[in-house]
Amino acid sequence: MARKVMIACALTGAADTPGKNPAVPVTPKQIAESGIAAAKAGAAIVHIHVRNPETTGPSMELAHYKEVVDRIRDSGTDVVINLTTGAGARFIPGSNDPMVPDPRSTMSTPAQRVRHVVELKPEICSLDMGSINMGNYAFVNTVPHIEEMAIAIRDAGVTPEIEVFEPGHILLAKRMIQTGHFKTPTLFQICLGVTWGTPATPDAMKFMRDLLPPSDNTWFTFGCAAQQFPMVAQAMLYGGHVRVGLEDNLYLARGKLAPSNAALVEKAVDIIEAMGEELATPAEARQMLGLRKAA
């Protein structure tokens, strides 16, 4: 019997990608329209960052998040909205004094990082479970900060998407289930192929999957860049759900830039259906994840 598979689409991210692919959406209007198109192509969930429309760099501006969310909700699109809380965790030591952050650092308080989630109450928001080297900067998520954010997310009635980049992140998540910071059933995102994180390989995916709580969890996974679609296929074999999108990968095929997030979703749909599985609708995703539909 075919399994229902959910696709999440990560629309824009925070990396310096708009200059590498003009399809990366930047303004709130572009991000919302890209999310709506991704939903029509088959995405049950859209994962949302926002950018500064003038610089194209990452933003934490509440007004930008609100515009994106309002545009998607007002469009009549039934897609599940997932807002990031990853912004505000970049640390780059100063070149003269490592105790003084480089101006490109974005360190923020836990309250600042979840403000848009508390205000807008999406159905899902991401929560990164630890610190890693991410390219040439440190992505800093200390345990007290994670716990404070988890409490705010829980109290807002939002389901956390527990993002794990390394095995130790899963161990921390298990402890936070025991301490009541996370309710069950839990939702995990296994992040593979991020520079200096766990590699996007079948063995790594299986190892991370096998570390998850033995019951009461649903897991997604993604691979970055050239490994995006191989990891979609691998997730079908291992029983997971998938994430694609321009946040993680700019190419539809070798040497061919993706023209849109919708095109990446369509390719994922083809892989899922070719492997004998079926696509989950947003309504089915809500039922599978135990979500309450946002007002």
C-alpha cells in the first residue's frame, strides 16, 4: 500500500544566494508568491525566511514575516506555514579582538528570535537544536537559549520542527522531550549536507534516523546542493518525508539553474511517485502531524 509523503519547500533561506540564481525570492511579495506556486506544485508545507528587500540579506523584521504570512493566508492556499527561528544566531569573531563580534554577526536574544512566531502563530516553526560551524561562521544555539525558545513556542501553541544537524542534537532533543519542553508526537528535520555538518549520504541519514525517538515522531530530511534529489529518493526507502527548495539547492539538474521553487517541488513529486508513494495534501499533513489549523 502506498505511503503518503509530505513535501516541505524551503523558499529562500538566509544565504547569499539571490546573486547566484535570480529565481531566489527576496521581497515579501516574491516569497509569498513563490510559496503559493510551490503549494500548487505539491508542497504541503512552506518553510519561510524573510530578507531585506534592499540588500537581499537576511532579515528578522516582523513586518516582512507578517506580509508573507498574510499574503499566503489571504490567497486561499491551504498550505501549512512553517516560520524559521534560525535568524539571529550567526557569530563571526572580530578580526582584531575575537571577543568583539564582527559586524556581520547577528546574535539576538531568544525572545527576539521567536517574536514573529508568538505574534503570527504559524502552525509550525523550526527550532535548531545546537551549534555548528556553518561555512566560515558559527551558528550558535546554546542549550539555555534553545530551552527558552522551546517554552515560548510551546506556550504559543505552535508545533516545533526540531532541526538536527548532528547526532548530539538528537540526544538533546530526546532530553527536552523528557523535561517537557517538547510535546509528543514530535516533528524532526534531519539536515544533511550543510557545509561542515553531517554529510548527505545514505549511511548518515540512516544513522540519524535510527537515533530518533523510537515512537511518536515524524521525520523529514533534506540534502543540500547536488544531493537534494538523491536524498529525496533515499528518504522514500527509509520511510521519511522530504524538503526541497531554493534555500538548500539552486539547481534543477547539473548545470541548469532551477527556475522556481515550484520546479524543485515538481521534480520531487516525480521521484516520490516513481518510487510508488503518494503525495500528501496540506489537509493530510495536518492530520499526520496533529496540527491545529491556524486562524
